[in-house]
Amino acid sequence: MEASTADHLLIKSVDDITESWVRELLLHRCDLPDPKPPVLVKSWVKGKCPSGDPLAGFSSMRATVQVAYEVEGEGGTLRKETFVVKLIPTLGFMSELLVSEGMHHNEVGQYKYFLRSLAAWEAERRGVSCGVLCEMIPPHSLAVSCDQHFTLVLPELRELGYTATNMPTGLDEDQIMVVVKNIGCFHGSVVAFKTITGVNLEEAFPKCFLQTSPDSPLFSTFTQAGFDKLKEEWAGDPSRAQMLEMLEPYETHAAPFIISGLQPKEPFATAIHGDLQPSNLFFKEKTDGEHTIKVIDWALARYSQGPYDLVYLMHMGVNKDTRRKVMSSATEEYYKAFNEALTDLGAGMTYPRHVFEEQLTLGKELMIIWGISSINLFSRTLNLKERLHALVADLLHDPDVKPPRPPFVT
């Protein structure tokens, strides 16, 4: 990727957000022609990013910046904007994890290159000024990264009338159906894009898709700690003994099984978000009664199978009773939206039902490990811990779900 003209705006701490930095951001944000006219900052306020979700911001520093300003030549017109500024903490385990995995480059690359290119192509293909994907992806004002840090600036969506549901509460039935419809369209659009243009996504958009190696801290720290925690919590409970035994092959083969399972399977491999949990989803009701959504936090985006996003959403972001009630209808809505996107965009192909079902089942098998790897985060909140236990139990007793068996293709 080429060097950014905004690299000088890269900061390490929210304390580095000063009036001069805000002024420079506005010049970059306004996309004004050179030579850029002066920007007069009339007032600005730096504050804490509002969120009722205990997990939001766990892996990053976040701050809001409210600013009122004038641009020379606009006759004193006052512009007002509210931004969210997101940074990697300068110290701590989560910073080390994000940097070691390249997640900060990944998120910057998604906003700055891949998502922007995809949305523009989809809108042009549909013959509209703003397509489904343009509506779904919040525009960034700044996205830059270096070896150890990144700075991402997005609009504060709550100021634009969007609302979010926190992780402990989980999504309701209506929200689920909105999300799966949009995500199915997104996944189908990616497949149409690469099919029609002939673009190899991983080559055309380097550092935009997360890669995981067997020695990743995701396995050595999160996953193993999750298994240890679950065994500790279930020890001595006879009703859990059988499930603990069923989990043994998942623990033994966690790294190679996940890496193998995430390998893209053509021709229906697509870009997945990787972390479709409630605090990353924002909803807004339109005048026609329908809802539009914005999806943020693309640090875990991968090139893999679309149904994995569906499985993750329906287990990590939904309470067990809601999931059990709407899993079937949500699955159908997702599958329908995926194929509608292929048809509407002229891909000349259909996602076969049997391929979709196979990938959905594999997603459920991987979800057992993904869910357990999050147990240390979830255990802080009782209903989140119960949700995790329920998803493990439901998946282990799903007749279609089989334990991992080597050899694995990595």
C-alpha cells in the first residue's frame, strides 16, 4: 500500500488530540482542493466515547471529538461534526496482540482500501449513487497505521441517529433479521465483485485480510485459557462430564482445525467481518419503516466462508432463547440475500444449497473453539457466561456437528 498523505496525523494517545491536530484532521476530512483554504476552529471538545457495553473499547482507546468550524470562502457558515477517534493502547497485552496479528493494519486497510472500493463498485453496478454496501459501511475521516500504532476516525453514529445494543442484552429478533439480510448481501456482493472483475482479493488488497498462524497468541493465550476456565467451572458437575469429554479433540486440535477451517473455499469464499457482536452493529429506522445498519470494527476481517459470520452472530450476539427461536428463519434470510446479490449484480452463478449447508456446519464446529476462546471476557458478566455455556452445549449436541479429526489442510 502506498504511504498516506495523512500519516502525520498518526497519534499514540488520546492525549495527543489537540486543537492543531483537530484542525489538520478537518483539512484532511474536508477533502478540499490544494492549496487548502484555512480552517477556523470555533470550538471543540474531547470526551469519552459513550457506550453501555462493558466489552466496547476493550482492545483500543476511544475518544469523541465534537468540533464547530468555518472554512474560508464559505461566508461564515458554521459546520459541526462529531467524530470517534480509535487508537491502539501504547502498552498492555491487547496492544501486543493487535500488533502481533497485524489487526491494526487490517482494520485500516479495510476502511481505506477494500470496503471503499467494494462499495463504489457495487453502487456503480446497481446504477445508484449509494448502494447497500455504501449504506452499511461508515465513511472514515482518517485511517493510518505504522508498525506499532494506528489511528482511525469515524463519524459518531449516535449523533447521526443510530443506536446500538450492548453485548449482555443481545440482539432482538427484528435486529437479527436486518443484520443477516445485510450481511448476506455483503457476502454475495464480494463474490460477485471478484467473479466479474477477476480480482484476486488477497493480492489486490494486501494487509486487508487477517492471517492466523499456529503460534498465534489467539491460541496460546485466549483459546487455551478459555478451555482451562471452562474445565474449572464445569469440574465436579456430573451433567457436564460428557461435554467435557466431547471437547477434548477441539482442545487438542484447536490451532490446526481453525486454520484449516478458515481456508477460503472457492468460488464462494468471501470477505467476512469476523466479529459480528452487538456493539459493532448500529441501527437506524428509515422513513419507510425499514432499518439501515452500520457495521464497524473490521480488525478481524478475513477472506473465508460467509456462513461463519452468520454462525458467529447467532451465537455470540444473541441470547439462547432468541437464537433457538429464529436460527432457522435467520439462516434462510441470509441464504436468500446472498443469492439475490449474486443475481442482482450479474455474477451468473448461484450459491448451491449443499455447499452452503456444509460451510454452515463447519462454521458451527469452529464456533465451539471461538466461543471458548472468549470465556475469559464473558465470565465477567453472568448472562454472557451463560450464553457461552449454552452455545457450547447446543453445538456439541447438534447431530450435524462432528469433532475435528486430522489431517488438516493448512
